[in-house]
Amino acid sequence: MENTLQIKDNKIFAPLLNKWLVLKPEEKVRQQYIQRLIENYGFSPDQMAQEVKVSNSQRGQGRAMADIVIWKSKEDKNEGNHAAIVVECKAEHLTIREEDYFQGYNYASWAGADFFVTTNLKETRIFRVIKGKIPKRLDEVVDIPKASIINNAKKVDALLKQTKAFTRDEFSKLLFKCHNIIRNNDKLSPEAAFDEISKILFIKIRYERENSNAQVFSKEQFIKDKEAYNRYSSSTSRPFYQQLFENTKEEFKDDDLFDPNESIRIRENSFEAIVKELETYNLSTTSDDVKGIAFEQFLGRTFRGELGQFFTPRTIVDFMVDVLDPQEGEIVCDPCCGSGGFLIKAFEYVRAKIEEDIHQEKEKIKEKYYTAEYEKLSEKKKEEVDKVVNDLFAKLNQELDINNPKSRLRVLSYECIFGTDANPRMSRTAKMNMIMHGDGHGGVHHNDGLLNVNGIFDNRFDVILTNPPFGARVEKSLKITEADKYKDADRIKKYKERYDVKGNPAYSNALKQINDNIGKPLLSLYETGSMSTLTEVLFIERCLNLLKPGGRIGIVLPEGVLNNSNLQKIRDFVESKAKIVLITSIPQDVFIASGATVKPSLLFFKKFTEEEAKTYKKLALQAKKDIEAKYQPQIAPIKSKLALRGKEALPADEKKELRAELKVLQQTVETEIKAQIKEQFNYEIPIAEVEKAGISTTGAKIDNELEPLAKEFTEYRLSNELWENIINKVEYQIVDDSTMYRIPLSGDNKAQEPEIFYS
């Protein structure tokens, strides 16, 4: 049989049917996957069939044919025995979503198959079939068996056992094993070895995203591709593994992941050994919670010592995100993002809201089409209804396709997540970590968090979550230099087009922070720079500046910021800009596992709205006027006496006494002004102290009192309306059973223009 795809005159040849069919996107995917089954998995056409009718259908499960069925042998097929694998194909642009495939899973179950495959070629997901019951969730496995082992029960059983739960811990251990291969073979430091692992992971992700040939980037496939490359390369060509890295750098060049001159710094045999170790795992299809959590576990084991400060414990991250409750459409930032923990959690938190919204929309569609009337329809009519439902589901799925520029998930990933870290390895790690968790990495930059970059500038963010560096100081001698200027003209043009909108030159103004202050001390950019040089203090002001009016912040700070008398001016500064909505004292144990030695607190602020800022300013001016007037009769005579000159001047010791008296009076004035402001701008500040926060001093898991506290605070916050949570809802409208519109609703539930969001 000829294996090449045959297409002509809008027709495609189906070898399993031995006839030409109309060229539809789904049909092209099916024929390409059949080709892959033959070429890469070794199956013979005489043990496969397409459009196989299955029975035992239940209400609402659909009546369509199974796209591709594979038997263990030609004889099994001819005798009508149980199938081995059932494949469901979708058009290339449709995203594979687990909840939509219970129908296909049922086909596999009724056909007696062990494996159920869903594919759009770019993404292929494989599930094991549990006989005799319909599961609530599908068990994903890493691959289907090749023809050469499909009759080997032991090897097939081994594949069926490689599920997600198994995969997560194994993947974490395997990354660590790869790390040791590099340390032992190439004698690199732990950090340098980690960099090389990152490069290989990016190569693997790129290869498996394209997924044009083999299911995974295996050593066997690497050697096959290398032989093909070497046949056409010259003596000056790069080694194949270096060329793969060059291609990967090119693909990710807009993300500034790697220096243009960066190369792989390990030997080819080390590279091949790592490819071999990782070949079990397909990084394009492994679910985000598998590879994301595994990668975090690996990071923790690799970096906890020297780079522990870049890791905020997961229980703290979860609590802080739960407290601030970011919504779809809100823009989130972490100016000291480390390995990306806060950004990842915020991304996942909002993504879950979007996914639940889409799930609810699908339930409405089922209710609309799968009625009692549906059961009375003929088989043909039922198939027509199923096709309508599947097409509508496919349209909704495009809201969750990160490659669809109009999707809600794309907007979340590319428009709403931003971060910086001053450590180049950590900014790259944060990007990798985010990709492993499902994306959102594009807004992460290697940059000083106190300086503007890309979309990170004043009055732009709804939510800030951060754990700034403690205890370090910004030297007074540290100046803004030409090296701090952003000079990439193409990027600047792109950012201006993106952010300078509606007559507001926001990005152009953001550039002035550096361009207009060359040669000036970095501290001069901040009001608090004259009060303290501590990094945590400067980052408090930075975060308040970055927030929009009414925006909210969760920040990890040393407890000294709250009770050190030297920092009273800082506390006054914060209270003049924002309301404190919660203070949570946590045990030092939580951060000891990350190498920290200072007892931390979690502080949550809400920046004043424009109205609150006006009210505060008005009250402050009035308080100043009232209290100064009250003490004027006592202060004025003292100032008059101190102003006397010449013969009328007072003796030195008398002046000293008067100055001391004046100082006491001025301090009293200052104290009473603050007291009057607090009395008139009065609000409750919840303070909580937890003894157990989920992590012991050794990093072991223990009770977590933060979880019930987050729920309790949410109830309190909602009942007291601590901030206005504008949830921009989305509704969907179906027209003529085929066209679907997205109708965004603004905060006051006013419908905006209907949009088509799918291709």
C-alpha cells in the first residue's frame, strides 16, 4: 500500500476504505494519523478499519461511528473480536479537551479496547479504558503500544500503568537523575547543570509540540533524525544536537530565554543519555499538573539551599492568591517573581474559573439538545443532533486554545500575567515553570523589579502578589545608567502600539522613569528612598505605584516592618496610600526550609480608589489645620523667642530648653494629627496568627491553618465589601444551531457587541 497522503480535486484517498472521500479537515487528520499508525507504530492496514459502527449507546452519548479502530491482528478484525485501540480524530485547529471525549471513550469501551486515543495531530492524548464502568475522569497514559508488542500482555499492561499519578513522581525523580548525569559526566555545578537540563527540556517541548512524526522525542528518533541531518551536512555544520538547540532558540527568541550566543555545554553522549531517560514523557501532552508539579519538585530539590530565597512555599502562595481572588480580565504582576510561584498559581486560579465557565456552557448545550424528544428521533436524526452538539463543543473548546488569538485563555496568558526577576537564571526558570504549567510566560522578564520593562509600569495592575528580597539594601551610590535604558527599537515600537492607547501614552511615559533620570541615584525614584534603603521598603512603594487605584496587593514582609520603631515613617506612608485589609502572622518554620531566617508576615493592602485618596487628603489637611491651630498659642511664642537676634537674643542654655520644648510640642502635633486622621478615616484591620501553615522546618507536610482562614476571610471580605470585585461575565448565544457568539458583559451587566471567537 502507498503510504503517502493522496489529495486531488478536493478529495482525499482513504486506503482503509479503498475509495476517495471529500477533503474535510477531520478527514485529513484521520488519514494522516492512519499514516502515522503504519509508519511509526508498524500497524498493517488489514488490522485497521475506519468508521466502525458501535452499539450500546445511551441517551446523550451520541451515535457517530468510531473514527479508527485497530485490532491485535488481521484475524481478530475478520472474526469480529474485541478491538485493541479506538481513535477519535478532530480537525487540526480544535483543542483536545478531556471532558468532551466521554462519547469516544464509550466507543472504545463498547469495542472492548484497552486504549482510547484523541488526536488533532498537533496534540494527541491517550487514555486507558476501564472496562465495565464509565469513569468520572479519564486516566491518561503516555502512549499506545506498537504493533510489535501489541500481543505481549506484559508490555501492554506496563503501558496501561503509566498513568498521570504514576507519572508525576517518576518525572520528578527522572529530572533529578538527568541532573546527576550532567554533574557526573560533565562536571558542572548544580546551577550550570540545571541550565543544561532547561535547554534539553525546551528542545523536547518544541519537538513534541510540532508532533509531526513520532509521539515523543526519543533517543531512537533523535538518532534517526541525526542520520538524516548528517547525510546533508557539511564539515562546517554544527553537530545535530546543537542545531536542534539553535532551532529552539529561534522559536523562543521573543521570550529572551537564551543569549543569542548560548550553546549546549555538555557532550553529545550526555545529551543522548538524557533524551533516553526522558523519552517516556511527552511534554506536549502530559497534563499541566503532572509536568508543572514535577518540575517544581525538581526545582525544590536542586535549589533549596543556595537559591532558596527564590521559592515561596506553596501553602503561602495558595493562601495569598485565595485571599486576593484574582478574576478573569484582571492584570497580575510579581516584580520579584523568582521561580514564578505566584504567577503560576494566579494563572491556574483564573484558568480554572474559565474552564468551569466553559463546562457550564456545555451543560446548557446538552440540556438544550438532549431532551426527551431526542430519544424519539431516528438513528440518522440523532446523529445529526450529535454533530450539532459536537460542533458547538468544538467551538467552545477554542476559548481554551492558547494558540487562538481570540480565546479567553490566550488573553489570560498573554495580556494578564507579568513578572520580573533580577536573577537571569530565575527569570528563565520562571518562564520554563510557567510553560510546564500551561503558559503565561510571555510577560516574564529578566529585569530589576524596581525599574520599568515591557508592560510593567505604574497604575497598570489590578493584583500584585510578591515576596521581595529581605534585609538587603540599595546603596546610595547606585545610579541609573545608560545600560538601564531599553534600546530595542522594534520592541519599543511593538510595546507602544500595545500600551499607548486611547490618547494615553502609558508606555512612552514608563520609559521616562529611566530615560529622564540617567545619572541620578536609584533611591531618588522613590519617596521612601529618603526614609530607608531596605529593599523590602522600596518594593512596598514600587508595588503601590504599580497598582491601579483600588488595586490590591499581597506581600510577604519581615515582621520588623510592622513593629520596628525605625520604620514608623514607612508605616505612615503606606497608610496614606492604601487600606490594610489583612495581616497574617505565620510561623518562621514555613520559610526555614527555604533558607530564610527572618520571621515573616503576610500583609494585604488595597490601594486607595481615587475617591478614597481625595477623602484621605481632605481629612489629612483638615487634621493638620485643626491640630496646628490648637497648639499655635503655645508654639508661636517659643518660635518668636528663638527668632530673636542681636542684643535681644536669648542665652544659649535658654534656647536649648526652648528647642527641646518646641520639639515635644511638634511631636505632639504630629501624633494628634495622625490620631485625628485615624479616627475620621477609621476602618477595621483583621489580624490573624497561625501556628501551623502546612510546612514544618524540614519542609514536611503538616496541618495547614491557612486554608480555613482563607475561607473565613473571604466571607468577611464579601460581607464587608472590602473591594469591588468586578467580574466581567461572558454569555454565549447560538444561532441556527451552527453559529455561536460570545457576548461579554461589563461589570454592570451591560451586554457588549457579540463576537465570533473561533476560526
